[in-house]
Amino acid sequence: MRSRMAKRGRSRSPRARAVHAAVMDDFVLDARVEHIRNFLNVLSVVKLSKKQHVNVSVSERGVTFVAVDDSKSLQAQANFRAEVFSRFRVNASAAGGTQGPGGTGATSFAGSFGIALGSLIDVLSVFAPMDGEAELSLRWPDRDGRLVLAAHVERGNPERPLQSCTHAAVAATERDDGGGPGGGDIVFRGETNAFTLPAHGLKEIVDDLEWPNAPMAIEMSSDPNVLTFSAAGQEIGELRVDVDARDGRGLTEFACGVNGRWLYRHAFAKAATALPGALLGPTHDRGGGDGVDAPTMTRVAIGEGGMLKVVHLVRLSRAIPHFGGGGGGGGFGGTATGGGPGSRGTHTQSATPRAPASYVVPVTFVAYPEVEMSDGEYDDFGDEVDSES
């Protein structure tokens, strides 16, 4: 995968702008991100390995990034809904149809493509210092099928500002199947048990259970309410963490339909809880000022066959940074409008003065359980997930 970047010091001529506007109609996706660092932080969470490729699905409802680890046993997903963007336009007719993945006929689906997540994150890191000065536009595909990113900045004298545009094109490949990057998305069904707690609390538990160098067990029972995390290794022995599951104590939700104990690869649990500090704390630490002072909450569910689903509800604020006139910033948000005559197959998320002060981006991990093994069978166990990602 390759990326190209360029920087220009002057705005386009009127003729060039007209040509650019005509070309925009050919994009399936045309969206703008208000806060580049927030977008970068969320995408960094779903990176499971250094050479991670993700599938990106585009629909009228938003943009979804899905990654699957090499063992095909762990899936990470970030869902940026349409209201997350300051501007969101989908032109399904430019994709040559509106069929959903696998021919489902879902009219909201516009297209999907694969991309090297590491390359995208590297490019976003270059744009990150512009956060607060410019919005980032995302357009796909260009004539070569690439994802195009651009940010416009005005500096200097307001009467004669110096305008610059930094842009990049990241290679992308169209996906022609109905599954994830590994040949099929991991499906979670039949939820039986669930609990909700602050993300930083769950992360601390998982980090503590790394010492035994063994899979992590989750045990739940309903009479009385019990929630226990544990790991047992030959050298260290068993390490247990008991969470107070009584009403109003420690957890904001506790539902146990099936008593039991389930085992999960610790590397997967660590990857699923490795949120950066910028996304763990109160909302005001993520561009606050919206009156919301709450940490990120995480919901953990267990489904059929012991499947594990971890959902981080990352709340991000629109309040800071502010943009200058015409530049966007807070005050964009949530009205979906259909196109008029000549705009068939388009969906636009337009600006509105009543936009919510914050928005939620669900970041979801789904993992298969481990098979119970006897003592000594974990000696050669190795982390397949890149913990540095």
C-alpha cells in the first residue's frame, strides 16, 4: 500500500474549483471529520497488528472499520455513524448500485473497500497537528480507487490570508465478498450474560491478570450475584479479581442468565481493553466543555458458545476546538436530508445549529472462547496479537 502527500500554498482558480465540484459527484463517500485526533485515536484502537488490513463499509448510516486478527478468532470494529461527521454525503449511484454485502438488497449500503490501517494511521498522524485549524475531508474513491484525505488551513492576515491545502491519497482495494477481511465477519449471537463498568476499571483488571501468563477466566453467577476474573499459571499460581456485583456497587449493569465460567485468550482480552488514555477519562479530556463529565463505559456480554463481546461507548465532544468562519467546528451535526432532483442515490448529513454537543462512537471487539486445557498445556502459548499496536 502506498500513500502520496502534497501541500499547496494557494487556493484553486474558479475554473479549477468548478472542475473539482464536478468530480466530487463521482465520490461514493464525501465526509468531513471535525476533530482529527479523536478520529485517529479511535482508529488506533482497532489496529490488532503492525500490518493490519481493515475492511471499510460505507452506507447512508455511516462508516464502519472492521479488523480481524491473523488467527481469525478476534474481530475489532469502530462504527462512525453519520451524525459523527460535520458533513456526510453518500452517493450510492456512483458505486454502480445499492445492493448490500452479499446481495442482501440493503438500500443503505453504498460500497466497501480494504485498506492498510497502518498507512492510514501514519497519514492521519501528519494531519493531527492541524486539529483546531481545519477539518479533514475523506473521499472515496478517486479515479484510481484510492481514499483521498485533505485539510484546508487559513493563516495570517484575515484580509489576505495564506491558504494551504495538505492532501494525501491512500491506496485501497474494493472488496468483492460479503464477509470480513478474513473471509467472514465473526458473528455474536444469543446473549445470555452481561455487565457494564468503566473502561479504565476493566483495563486495570486485564492488565493485572497478565502476570500468570495464562488465559483469563470470567465467572458469573446470579444467586448471589458474583463476577470474578482470574488467571492461573504454573509459576505464579492463581490470581483472582472479584468485582462487587451488588446493585449500585461497582457495576452499572449486571445480568446473569446462565451461571458459568468461560476462558479467553489473555492477548485478546488485552487487545480489547487497550484504549489510549485520551479515550478512557472523562469527556472533557477529549475536547470537553459540553457539561458531560463521565468516563468511557464498557459493556461486556457473553453469548452462544461463550462468545465474548466487549463494547466501549466512547463519547467525544464537539465543543473544542473551535473553527473560524466557514470552517466548520462545533455547530455541525445531525440532520439527514435526501437529495433533490438530479441527486438520486445521495444522502447528506448537513450542518445544523442544534447539533448535540457530543457524540458516541461504539468500538466493539468479538472473540471466540478458549478450550479448557490441563496444567502445562499453556507453556508454549504466545500472544498472536501485537500488543504494541
